[in-house]
Amino acid sequence: MAEQQQRTGSNFGGRGPGRGPRRGRGPSDGSDSGMGGKDGNELTEKVVFINRSSKVVKGGRRFSFSALVVVGDKRGRVGIGLGKAGEVADAIHKGGDDAKARMVSVSLRETTIPHDVISNYGGARILLRPASPGTGIIAGKTVRAVVESAGVKDILSKSLGSKNAANVAKATLAALQTLRLREEIYRGRGLAVRAKSAAVPVPAAGQVVARPTPRPSEVASTPAAVVPTPSSTVAPATPTVDGPAST
């Protein structure tokens, strides 16, 4: 009896004779998991949406699952993938692999985007606008997952069309791909990037602005004003009045 209990507990993971060890469970819906990329960068995986579909067969219903996954390194690279399988964990794993294979680079300016952009995909329509530092990510669940994985920290967004998660995610990614920096536009046109000139401060009302003291060379080069002398002045002519002729 002791030998049978030892065999049952040690060789079969304590689950009874003929049954193997427990399988690990995959991440649940909406979870984040970090993974190491090929180049050593940490990739963030976000499960945006899990859909379940059923098929009626002779023996009953057969279920299948699809998972929409977003992967990014938070440094300007992001990808979207869709995985389908008979189990939720397998669908998430397939979606993550598909997203990593489809990662693209986007242009960012510090913690926000360079300019406004509107993008359409199917029935979805997404508006993205840059925001000042400290604003945060003002977006819904799907748009937040995409822009946050790309590395955006301050942004304003609005969904103007369909709420389908797949179309919204793809419209957001398309909007990020259309972003262009000022330097990229100048480089594409073959022009040199001009440095920004310093802004001239505007004096407030009633403020006295001190003029700079002229240099001696500037004073010497300035022509002196011509002052008319008294001798050169011409007295105005006195009008004469013709009186009656004297007798």
C-alpha cells in the first residue's frame, strides 16, 4: 500500500494514477505580460478582446476562440495580431506571435505625437491629438492599449465611428503610421533643417524697455545732423501794399 501511494503521489503529480501534471494556464482577458524580444528589448503584450464562437455539430456545440493582442516595446514600435484556436490560452499565444511578426515603427515627439491625425478603417474612425506633458492618455480601452504599447504617455483621442475592437485597433495603428516629424519632411524634400529662432519678448503695458548702448564705432559712423546757421537763414519777404499816389 505504501509503495502504491508513493507511486501515485510522486510519479503522477498527486492527481491519481494515469493522469499527468497540471497544465499551466495562460493569461486572462485584459492582462499584461512582459517578454524579452530578440534584440533584448522588453515587449509588453496586452489582450484587447477575446471572442467566442460556437458551431453546432451532431454531438452538440463546438466552441472556438479568437484573441486580439497588441504587442509593443514602448519605444516607438507596436504591432497587432489576431489568434484563433480551440482554447483561450492557445488563441492568445497565436495572437502574440502574430503581433510580434507585424510590428512597425511610428514617429513620436517626446511623450506625445507630432500633430493631429484622423484615420479610418472599415466603419471605425479615430481622431488623435497631441497633448501637453502631464495630460495622460485620454482614450478608451482599445485605443489606450495601442498608443500605450507604442510609448505615448500624453494624448487626446476620440472614436467617431464603429466600436468594433478589431477595426478600432487597426484604425489607431494606421493613424500612428501616418505621423511624420518635421525633420523627416525636410529630409524627404532634400532641404536643410532650419533651427528655430529665439522668440522676442513682448513688453508689458507700462514697462520701460532699455535701449542698448551704441558702440563707439557705431557712433563714429553715424552722420552728424546739419544745424542751419543764422547767416544762412533767409528772412521772409515783407508784403508791400500799394497806397494812393502822392501829389
